[in-house]
Amino acid sequence: MEESEYISRFAKKLTIVHQFDKLTANKQAQDRVFANPKINILFDNEPRAFIREGDKIVTEVENLKTKERQKLVSDGVFIFIGMKPNIDLFMDKLELDRWGYIKTDEDMRTSIQGVYAVGDVISTKNTARLPLQLLTVLLRQWQLQRKRTDKNYCIYLIF
């Protein structure tokens, strides 16, 4: 949740796609996220596809209860999967290393343009979660690459 709070400083809107019907983060972090008007949470949903359309990313998500699918259009996608990497969902979508971690370049870009991965799901010598300072660098780099300084873009977080 701390990541979503932080990223919301850079975005006009942030949507968290969460596979369960409630959050499991500490209560204080949850309260801050629920109070943040820039953050929306889609409970009981999982991503099914990431599609590049021009300068946008279309994330197709499925409601796990109703099986209904919807498309979310955004300027970027950041994937956070929690404390234990669970990347089975991405195995046939993103390039993985031989140990099963998501491959990224030095700017945390994955094999799909506009989709980034950080933390314990990425291929690195130290699989501990990346500090918020590195996330700051990533977001600044992403802003510069997209030549966006007005904060009028949308980011989706996948938890």
C-alpha cells in the first residue's frame, strides 16, 4: 500500500487491481489509501492481458466472482505482487529469467512496452523489495521518457 500512496503523488488517478475482497496490509496503510481521492481499488479482480495501443496500455481485468471482463486504459502499469512472488499469472505474458522472476532492464521496464515491475518479482541479485527512493527514480525516468510533467496521466497498480 505504501507504494500506491507514493505513486499517487505523480498521477492524476491510480487504480489498484486486487484479487481478494479485502486488503491485507496494515490498518494504517489501508486507511491512508482509502482516504486518498486519487486511488481507486478494484477488489476481486485479476489482470488477464496487457495490450499496447499507441502510447497507452490497455489492461484487461476479470472480476473473479462474476467472470465479467473490463478494459482499463492507462499511461503505465506498475506490478506489485506482495511479499511472496506469485507470478504464475504472468508466465506466458512477460519474459521471465531461468529462475522464474520477471526480467527488467535498469529502468524496470519489462518485455512489454509501458509495463514495469519492481520488488521481489524481478530478476535481481537481491530479491528484497526495492526502497521508495528507487521507485522515485523509476517514476521520474518514466515521466521524462513520456515527456509528461503535468501529472495528467493515469497509472494502474496490480497487486
